[in-house]
Amino acid sequence: MEIPKDEILDLLRQRGQGDKASQAEGELPDRVDPEQHADLLSKLGIDPKDLLGGLGGGLGAKLGL
């Protein structure tokens, strides 16, 4: 399941992590697979499980994934 990079950038900016959003913009592909890119996401402080709509109703739930 892939998530648009822009959604991840928005999430980081909403958290007040503009520096990490800039880093993510250069490192993440346009479509992010939370499982395949788990290492990159973790480095940015994002739990891949949250993106898939884990217990916290994360970004995946917001996107209807």
C-alpha cells in the first residue's frame, strides 16, 4: 500500500518538523510504501504502522487506506 509523499510531508509540517519535511522531500520517492521504506520513515521519526492506520488511526486511516 503506497502513500503520496506529499501527505507525509504535510504530516511532518503539522508536527512542526519542517526540517524533517525538507529532508524527507529529498529522500522519499513520490509514492511511499511504508513497509519497503520503513528505515527511511523511522529515521524521520515516523512509525510505518501509523501510516497504515494502526491503533492511532494514523495517516492511512485519514486517506481511507
